[in-house]
Amino acid sequence: MSKQHIIELDRTLYDSANIDRSVFKTAPGLSERIVREISEQKNEPSWMLEKRLKAFEFFKHTNLPTWGPDLSGLDLNEIIYFARPDAGESASWDTVPEDIKKTFEKLGIPEAERNSLGGAGAQYDSDVVYHRIKDDLKAKGVIFENMDVAVQQYPDLVKEYFMTQCIPINDHKFIMLHAAVWSGGTFIYVPKNVKVELPLQAYFRMNAERGGQFEHTLIIVDEGAELHYIEGCSAPRYNASSLHAGGVEIFVKKGARCRYSSIENWSKNTYNLNTKRALVDEEAMIEWVNGNMGSGTTMLYPASILRGRGARSDSLGIAFAGPGQNQDTGAKSIHVAPDTKSTIKAKSISVNGGVTSYRGLVKVAKGAERSKVSVECDALLIGDDAISNTYPYMKINNSSTDIAHEARVGKIGDDEIFYLQSRGLSEEAAMNLVVSGFIEPVIKSLPLEYALELNKLIELEMEGSVG
């Protein structure tokens, strides 16, 4: 592309000769030109551009899903697919631009890094603006990088794992979109037998109105290694719809262990259509801990494919839906190898018209003998018009599988609140006490700082939904 050439993006008003690539922003809508421009902005290798373009072709010819929450309010032609902030990546918090720094400091970055993390990253719209890992982990060979940087610095490793084995680019409509326009995210590699004792964290902030965020997380935990990774997400509220369609791929090698914790607090104008999946090898373990609230519509079902003998998966999640919210969440466990084990515990809170749905999938292959599966769904209803749905699906192809499914629904009514008030509690304190007890298993599974954050977020959501 010559210096005189004007970039022919749909409704994009930037000249390639004069453009400041640190603040580049596409206009709403998506075309092949925009996909190519994103790749050019990042100076990507040809194989990545080819993958993007192939995914875009799949996307164009695939319909929106007809099951789950109503997506008719999401106009994909009005989304801004790439917005680069006025900041490069920094390893020092002091050099991050002041307005961006203030946003993240309100969210606990970088205080959390100093207190309890082995490393932290922060992404603002389409770009990572801060990334740092502690020197002792780097000395052990741990890689903790911005995903865009990893494509440049570790091309062979990224090419081997990126959207090949775990999440193919044609998996569904929104992963096709993700593969075409992904930007930023996290790349982690933990070498054999290295145990990362302090969590690594990334925080994603979608700040642009009508914005789309499509970060990609790729984690490889090699044989015998251990990792705890934490993601946090947020966005301000606008009148126009926003879209989050990230992708998470986790490879847990033989005898390794990975815990992935996520607190997603997108604004109510956001469609949160995220895809998370792990491939788990022999005697390895993946743990999913998810807190979902904030967004107007969520479709999220972390999946574990247990492909090695003795592989294990634990999934624990909480979803909160207040008025006008539809949280369609759950988990998937696919048992391919023998002696595998999975547990799914899903909790939901629906308040005053909010809708929560558990949507789960369990598959046990014919060769996955002596597998064990436990699924528990607990729903708490507050208010007369709160709604909770359960959509479990189980396909078991051998007779040696031990499987159990439980579903419970409880309601906080006037009698329960009156009883607690008679013991000296205010109505608000009584409500919070019941909710705190309900979410305790999720809270206990998080580090203290994040447990406090999740608890506070739910309290604030309760105030806004009940008050």
C-alpha cells in the first residue's frame, strides 16, 4: 500500500500516509478491507491474515443462532470492530496515559499486581496498554505476553496452537467473527514442572461507544506445571449496543493443573457472547470459576474436553440477572478418555424480571469408561416476576459411567425477609445475608481481593435491582 493511497475502508476516514497508528479507529461495520487493515496494523505474518480471511468468509455465510436469548437487538453493522487507544504498551504504570490510568486504578490496577499477583496486563478497547511479569517467573521460562506481541516473538508456538486444535475458526457464528477481527488478549506458556504460585491477571476494558472487543487468550500449561489465571472485564454504559466476543483456549498437558477465574461485569448495553474451551490431557485438571453479571445478554458455556486418561474438570459459576437482563450461562464437559471426572456447579440469581438460564452439555464417549459426572444447578428467585430456566443435555454412550444431576430453585419471599427482620436485621441486610450465603461457594474459591470485588459487585447489582 503506497503512502499516497487512501485506505478504502467502509466509512473509515483515515489516510495511510498520515495515520497515527496508535489511535487508529475503524468506522462501524465490517468488510474484508477492515479485516485486512487490522492485520496490516499489527504487521502480522501471512498465515494469520489467511486465517482471518477464511474465518470472515465463514462468518458472512453463517446465520445468527436461533436458540438461546434474543439477539435481534444486536446490529453487527453498527459495531466498531477495531479501536486503538492513544497509548502504546508499557511495562511501567507511570508511563500509561493519565486518563487510561485513572480508569484502571478505579478497578484496582495496578494495586492488585503489587499485592497478590505474579504479573498483570491491562487492555483498553483493542490494544494492551500495560503488561508486566515478575522477574523470578521470567527466569523460570514463564511467558506472559500480550497476544499481539506473542504472534511476533513466538510465531511457531502461536501458529501451532492458535485456533487449531481447541477452538476451530468455523465453530460458530461469533467465533468466526472473533477469528476475523481478534485483537489483543493474553498469551501464557508455563514450562514443564514450573508452578506459578501467584496468580497472573489481565483486565479488559471496553470504553468506545458501540465498541466491540475481541481479545484472545491462549494458555499452555506444560506437563506437571501449575497456573492460576484471572480475567476481569468491564465497560461503561451507553445507549447504543456493544459487543464482547472474546476467545479463550487452554491446553493443560499431562499432570498439569490450571485454574481460570473470570469476573465479567460488562454494562447492560453489552452483548457478552464469549467462547472458552480447554483441552485436558492425562491426569491433568482444569478449574473454571466464573462470575457473570452486568451485561444485558450473555451466552457463555466454558467447555472442558477431557481427552487424557484420568483428566478432570471442575466448573463453578454464578450468574446474576436484574431487570432487563438475560444471563444464559452454563458449562460443557466432553469425556473422551477413560477414568475421567467432571463436576459442574451452576448458581444463578434472578431479580425482578431478570432471566437466568442454565444451559449445560455433558457427553461421554463409548471409550470413556468409568467416567464420573456430577451436575448441580441452584437458582435463587427474588421478586414475583423473576425467571429461572434449566436446559441440561446429557449423552452417555457407555454403561460404566457414574452420572448425577440435581436442580434446585429457591425463592426469597416476604415471610423469609420478615423472619430475619424480626431478628433485628434491616430489609436490605436480610436480603444481602441470604444472597451472601447462596454465593459463598463461589466467593470462597477466589483469592481474597477478587472475592471482595465479586461480593461488592453483587451487592451493588442487588441495590440497583431491588431498590
